[in-house]
Amino acid sequence: MADDKDVLRDVWFGRIPTCFTLYQDEITEREAEPFYLLLPRVSYLTLVTDKVKKHFHKVMRQEDLEEMWFEYEGTPLKWHYPIGVLFDLHASNTALPWNITVHFKDFPERDLLHCPSNSVIEAHFMSSIKEADALKHKGQVVNEMQKKDHKQLWMGLQNDKFDQFWAMNRKLMEYPTEEGGFRYIPFRIYQTMSDRPFIQKLFRPVSSEGHAHTLGDLLKEVFPAAIPQDDEQKKYLIVIHGIEPLLETPVQWLSEHLSHPDNFLHISIIPAPSD
Amino acid sequence: MMSGERAEGAEGCFLDEETFRRCCDHFLQRSQALHDGWSWEQVKGTEEGYMKKTVLGTGRVNISTAQDGHPRAGEVMDAVGDQGQVDDLGDEDTPVPAEGSSVIRFEYHVLYSCSYQTPVLYFRASTLDGRPLSLEDVWDQVHPNYRQRLLQGPWDTITQQEHPLIGQPFFFLHPCRTADFMRPLLQVAHAENRKLNYIVSWLSVVGPVVGLDVPLTYCEPLGSPALPLWHLTDHCLTLPPAGAWQTLHSKGCLNPTAFDHHLISFSFTWM
Amino acid sequence: MLGTRVMSGARCRTECWWKRHIAEQLKQRDRVQRQAFEEIIHQYNRLLEKSDLQAVLSERLQPDKSDLQNRHDLSPGADEELTELHKKRGELAQNVIELNNQMQQKDKEIQTNEAKMLQYQQRISELEAECRELRNSLQDLERANQTLKDEYDALQITFSALEEKLRRTTEDNQELVSRWMAEKAQEANRLNAENEKDTRRRQAKLQKDLAEAAKEPLPLDPDDDIEVLSEDASDGAGQADVSPSRTPGRTPSKRVSQPPSGLLDSISSIFGRRSVNSFSGLTDGAETHTGACAEVRVPSTALHTFDAHDGEVNAVCFSPGSRLLATGGMDRRVKLWEVVSGRCEHKGSLTGSNAGITSIEFDSAGSYLLAASNDFASRIWTVDDFRLRHTLTGHSGKVLSARFLLDNARIVSGSYDRTLKLWDLRSKVCMKTVFAGSSCNDIVCTEQCVMSGHFDKKVRFWDIRSESIVRELELLGRVTSLDLNHDRTELLTCSRDDLVKIIDLRSNAVRQSFSAQGFKCGSDWTRVTFSPDGCYVAAGSAEGTLFVWNVLTGKLERTLDKHHSSAINAVSWSPSGAHVVSVEKGSKAVLWSDM
């Protein structure tokens, strides 16, 4: 169990070194230096980039300031995805630090959700937690929790308080012993080369005979192309939190330990490096 | 085919995907018959899909090039029916004057949420040239009767979300209370051994909130209209026979707040 | 409701395998993505801050500089401002450093305080442990104390029970003692009764003998008879007349026929008895005179040597009837002996004295016995029943001599306390105390006069009526003994200068001195005696030799030795003249006679 706790901590405290550069077409009064930051993998862009905003506001005119948004190599970064997912999906094969471009104009309405304040992030976060719990426990656990418990979850994430968060979150990770696991595993599989943003399906962690389903079983069911056949080379990397778990890993365990704070297991399928 | 099965889902008031498909098929048939404009969109390469309908309406929309998403005290009239007022904005960068009535395109998608095992309504509005409306603008489409309640807890009810199949920003009504208000309908139907189309019933409840009209005629093929159905005209509801309301009311999810001969407003508890 | 996973061994290993893989991968990821960049980003941001600050400062100065191009006089101002800002910056930096230092100090203080607190906590726990120990030991002590208290209470109870027992036993003892005393008294009464019977029997026998003897014709000396009768007749006149009438009695006619001695003895013994017959009033005087006419025989042999007392024998005295002998010793007893056919038969003991007996005297009737004792008291017993009648206390020293006055109603006693006391027997109180000035060793009494011999070699003559010294006579040695002849005309003295003197009372001059080779006065209380007729003087010496001098010739008549083993304390001549008894320091008494 001590290992599991370490895993939880490592997951929570994961960081990505990022370099924020202002978009060259943005009008500045003087040259804007890039801003480096270690972004938490489990948080959201708009939640942790106040300093970036301040830094770049310094060199810009007041009247030019609109909602900040980010893009990486032309792709607008969806703030409502966890930062770690964005990185793994878009930039895990590139050299560090992650170079993100900061924009203040021309907000891509079609691509990105607006984030006028932190309450939007909070609503989104809580919505994810409720959806995950609906899958795991038919929503019973999250509905039993009080408003202050919900607040505690959000505050834990916002203020980077592992213990505060997990004090509440552990309730969402419980399940009846006889079941052997959650009702369904909350997961989303992301791909860069796809029309649909993610794949989300109903998947049971325990088979009807009582065997624990593994990551491999999940992928076989939901994304069979990810699993290489015996003689094929690996085409895809299955990345969660920047690492590749073994396909034998039980999904129940993954859901309990490698979920994001929003209680979803975000899996990035990226093309394997060809070299 | 009569898809008037009872909404058998996993547990009573839940909808499984297959039933969803069936209900949608039935609904689409009706829609085609009524020329209501619903179509089915399939996701490439999968079994999944959604129902889609595009509606054009009028309304005043406050659009300025630089301030799409920011909350502005924009006065937007109801897209349907009312005359728009001329709004005066303050100084803007772009000399685009506050227009008069403009055409607004509403897009409604009915998706299935496997998480909540209910259908979910996504929608978006944009101008004809593709500029999307903000959330505030969208609110103003909401009937004033609902608006009060929604404004009390805006973030919990209509929020901007990423469309799970398209990946673009939509607004949607949170589905977590769907089961609660569908249950009594289903139970009554079950008790009266009537056949019910989940989608029709559900959409007729949530649609009007966001300006989506569901004509009564969708139910006709189902037979005897023993169940009092919502009669929606111009977003106003006529008073059905009293007994039925009481039945609904006693189930506890609908609270009639005012009785008017022609107009009833309801307060919903969504989440 | 956390699920518990029960694993088999194999599954466990597999599980560990993928779990470890994940853990390793996470660590690896952190190394690459986080640790490699953390420090750099941090430092970069610091530099950024600094440069921003610089930028701000320079920005502020920029407009000034542009102004400068227009107005030169402002340049010093700008420079000044710049230097000021620099100074401020330096001060602020200094402040920062100082505050940092203070903070570090505070941290240190906190640490030391925490260490102290730890110490105190330890101390507290130690003290608490001590306290607990002390409380425990206190409890133990209390318990022990309680135990002791209980024991004490138990002992108290036992003690009071024993005390009660003792009290009861003492009561019982006292009761027993009183019963025993009663028994003794009864026994004494019985003895007395027996004695009575005995004497009556003898009286009867005597009467019979008398009656028988009266039948026989006896060759009586008419002188004797007449003298006897005349004495009888003239008795009522008082004793003052006795001496002249007695003088003739001193003629050798005293040497009267011996054979009827037995009869005379009998007669005298009859007269020696007390109040039973009506002769008593006459017999008192008759007895004395009879004694004067008795046949005095100088002893030559010891008839009976016997142990008279346990310890020293101090005093000896014949009863007026010569029948009884009283001895007194350091064993506090006065023993009565009967002289019967040459032996002294123990008759009884008079008890009651608490210390040794110093002198003994019978009253003239022979019915009372007066003894002086070293317990500062004089006592009187009745002779017949041996009962103590009076105890005369009052002296503050040993009573060395006590004598009846001639009326038998008063007693005079002389004591070591240098006083003489006069006692009245009827009221039993001391009537007079005279201070003699020296310890009184012996006393004799006449009708008017009391003579006392003292330690200071003086003999004092006291007038009874005036109770004052009439005369004093000094001798050459401490006066140990006084005796009067039977007509009270001569005083015999013995003193420590080993001289026995006779003093003529009419002329108050020493008439004769007796001494002898080998005669040493043994003690301060050596008693000497006249013979009943006054013709002889007997004295015992320190070597145990009895000396008898002839008064008329003044020469030593006889020396009797080899019967006493120690110094002779006292000598007594029986009024009948037949016997002499001497008593010694060594508890022996010797009965002498000339047979």
C-alpha cells in the first residue's frame, strides 16, 4: 500500500517544464521574454497561468488585453483538458521544455471553450467528477457528499493540496467488496488524428466470471488498433500521465491510482516514434 | 414501427443505448413525417451517432469583433416573437453598429450519454457568418419564465461544453437531473400501461427551455392521449386537465409556481 | 467499503511487476521532466524579476532622460534621483538581509526553545514518575503505620485486661491476707486460751502443793517471814519508804536457806502473775522487795547456751518475777523465754518492730513489755498474749532506750536524735520532749528523777516534775549503760573508757570504779547490771567474757569466758538472783548460774 500512496503522490505532483512565448503578432510595447513554468500535469491551463498572464500583460497595452489562450504548433490547447493530457497528446515526443505560444487576440470560438473565471473551471471540474461517479457508483457517492466536500475537492486541486484533496477523493475510490470494483470505469481515450475528441464507453472492471480486466482488455474492446498483433511492431504508444503502463495492469487499479483529479482515466494514444 | 416501448433501460428510468437508438429512429420517422427537420448524424467508423436539427431564428445579437466571449451587458431580445429593441453599446473598437434583427442559427444535437444513461441536449447558436453567440446571448433565448431560475444557478444548468463527438464548443443542459424528472412520467406510463417514447417525452421537457419546439403531434401515433402532454405553443403552455398535473406534481419533480389560464411557469431543479 | 484484495502468490508477483513498472516509470518521468528543469526555471524567474525591476526603474528614468536632452539643469536632478534610488535599493537590500538574519535567529531561538521544552517534558515525566513512586511509598508507610496502630490497640486491650487481672489479684491477695490475719488472731486467741488453761492448771497444782506444803512444818527464819510480811504491810505507803526498810535486808541475812528455793520460786512466780488473782496490787510492791531479798548467787557455770535471735542480740531483761526472760535482737523481734530447770524455753515472740530492738523493760507488774527500736519508735506489748498494744512514734532517730516511770503510766524514751520524750500511756501521746544535746544511750528512772547517759560522756539528771536538768555528771568516756540498784541509791554506769563506775546518788560522787584486765566495753550500748541485792556488778566485755565484781570489796569476783564467741551486748540478773543471762553480738545467749 505504501507503493500505491507513492504512485498517487507522483501522479499528483507530476510537472511539465513549459516555456510560454508570446505570439509574435501580438502588439507589445517592448520585447516580451519567454516565461518558464513547471506546470502541474493534473491541473488546467487557465488555472495555473496567472503568472503568465501577468508577465505578458506587463509588455502589452491595456486596451489590447482580451482572453488569453494557448496553442502549440498551431493547435489551440483546450484548457478543459488536463495539462498532462495535452502534453502527452501533442508534445510528448518533442524536446523539453514544452513551447506554448500565448495569444491574447483572435480567440478561436470554434475550437476552444471560454474561460472567463475560475468558477467556469470549477464547474467543469465538478461536472467531470459527477460524471465519473455516475459511471462508478450511479452517482450515489457524490450525491451523498455535501457542498463543502465538493468545495474541498476543488480547493485541493486549485491550491495543490494533495492531502486535502485525497481526504475527500478516497470516498470516490471506494466500492462494495463483493463487486470487486466500480460499476464502470470512467476513462477517455484521446487521439490526435481523429475527428472525435475522445472515446468514452461503458466498460466493466471485472468480468462476469470475476476476472479483473486489464488495460489490454480495455483497449481490445474500445480501441483494438492500439494493441499490436504478435508480429507487428508497435504502432502506438499508450500513455497515461506521461508513462506507458503495462497492458497487464488491471483497469480497476488504474482507475483508482492513475486517474486525474477529475476521477477520469485519461489515456493518450500517440504514434510510436519511428526511429 | 411502433417504438412505443416503455423506456426499458438498465433500471426503470434509465435509457440504454439501444433503446436510445430505437427511440431516435421512431422520433426521426415522425420528424420526417412532420418535416420537423431532425436528422441523424453518424460518427465515422462507429455505431454512435446523434440527432441533429438546425433552426433559424431571429433576434438581436450583440456582436463585436473583439469581444466575442466576454460578458457584456448585451440586451438581446427573444429570438422568437418579440420585437427587438435597439441597443446602444458604448464605445467600441469596431464601428459595427448594434444591428437590428439578425438571423441566428440554432443547432440542436441530441446525444446519448453513456455516463448518465440518458439523452443529452447540446445546442449552439451562431450568426449566419459563423460567429458564435456567447452564453449570455444564449440565455436571452431562454423563456423569461425559466430565465429567473436558470440565472440563479447558471453554471449548473446550461454550460459550455465540448461536444463529445465533434469536439467543438456547444452549450448543453446538464443531464444529471434527467432521470429524476423522467421517472414519474415513466412510472405513470407503466402504471397505465401506455407506451411512451422516452426521447419524445424527454425532449418535450428540456427543449422548450432552450427554445426548441416539440410539437404535440409527435405523440399522436402513440394512441389514446390519456397522458396529458405538454402543449407547447409559442413557448407557452396551456393548462392540461388538472388531475394530470397533480399526478405529476405529486411525484415531486415539478413545482407549479403560478397558475395562469394560459401560461404556466415551472421551476425546475436541474442539479 | 474499500475492496480488499486477497492474492495468491503468483498473482502477487505479477501484480508487483506491473506496479513496480509504473512506479519506476513515474520516477523516471519526474527525473526527465521535472528535476532537470526545476532549478533552471526557478533561477530564470528570479532573473526575470530582477530584470523587470531594472526595466521598471529604467523606464522611470527614460522619460527623465528624454527630458534631459531638453533641459540640462535637470540632469543633476536625475542623477541625484538615480543615486537616491540606488541608495534606497541598497537600503532595502540591507533590510532584506537583516530581516533574513533576524528570521534565522528566530528560527534558532525556536529550535532552542523546542529543545528546552523537550527537556522540560522529560523532566516532567521524570518527576511524575518520582511522584508516583513517592505516593506509592507513602501508601506503603501509611499501611505499615496502620498495622502498627492496630497492633498497639491490640496491645492496649491486652494491657488493660492484664491490669484488670492484676487489680483483681491484688484484691484477692488482700482478702487472703486479711483472712490469714484473722486466722492468726484466732490462733493467738486459742493459744492464749491454752496458756490460760495451762496456767490455771499450774495454779491448781501449786495450790495443791501449797496445800500439801502448808501441812508440813517448816523451819522458817522468822526474820524473813516477818520482813516479808512487814514489807507487805508497809507497801501502801509508797516506794519512797522502801529503801530504809530495805537496808536491813541487805545484811547477809539474805543468805538464807537454799532448799526452800523451789517453794520461794513458786511463790514468787505466783506473785509474778498478773491480774488474775487479787494479789496484784500488793504483789507489785511485794515482788520488788522479794527480789531485793532474793538469794543472789554469783554465776559460775553456763547452764544453757542457745541461739536467741537471727543476728545480734542487743538487749536482755528478766521479768520482775524472774520467770520470764525477754531478749531483743537485730531481727526485730522480742523473744520471751521461760527459765525452767536450767533451760530457757522459747515461749513466744513479740513482733511489730520494723527494725532492731535496742532496749527492753518489763513494767513493775511484769504484764507489759516495753521495747525501744531502731525504727524510731517504742512499743508496748502485753506479755500474756504477746499482743502489741502501743506504738509510740515521734522520735526522729533511733530510740536507744525506753523505760517505764515508776507509776507505770508514763514512759520516758531517749533517742539518737538527742531528745528525751516523755509519753503518757493513757492518752498515748508524747507529753514532753526535752533536748538533751547529745544522743541518749540509756535511761534509768527514780521517783522524781530521770537519769540519762549520753554520747557526750555526760550523765544528765532530769527532774520529772520540772522537766529540766537538775544535774550533770561527766565521765571519761561515752556512757553506754545505766542501772540502778534496787533501792535506787546508787547508779551504775558503764562507759567507753572501759570503766564501770558506781555513783552515789546522794552525794553525786563516784564511789567506786571497776575495771579489769581484758575488760573492754564492746559498743556504745553495752549494758551492765547490778545484782538484785546490789552487791555484785556484772558486765560483759568485747571478747565475750563476763566479769562479775564484788561491790563491797571492789574486786573482780569472777570471770566467765569461753561461752561467748563475740562481744557481749547486755547482761541481766534475774530478780531472784539465781540466774544471769548475757547476750552477745553473735546471736547467742547464755544462761548462767552457780550450779
